[in-house]
Amino acid sequence: MTISPTLAAVIGAAPIPRTEVTKKVWEYIKKHNLQDAENKRNINADDKLKAVFGGKKQVSMFEMTKLISGHLS
């Protein structure tokens, strides 16, 4: 998959399979402690992820997958 510049700021710009994209985004979320403490299904976005998530401060895991796919081609 080819990665958009916005998503590349989070996981790097090298083309990788879709499954690896999701893994790398989760690595970033865990590294920066962005999983919501009360509801683990929600992701609290920092500035880089907020750009990927279309400006949303918080998204669910399921919504996150949909939003990320818009940054792949």
C-alpha cells in the first residue's frame, strides 16, 4: 500500500501491506499511551493522529480502521 503524507508522519512513508499499517498504528498508540483509560476501545488522538482522523479528538477502534483506509492507495 502507498501511504499518504499525513499517515506517513505516524508510521513512516515506506510502502507496506495493509495488515502492517494497522500494526504500526497500534504500536504508535501504545508507545504514546493514547488508548483511553476508561474505555479501551477508544483512541485519544495526539496532533499527528488527529490529522489522520480528520480532526477528531477521539475515535473508536472500528472507526479508526475506516479512517486509516482513506490514507492508503
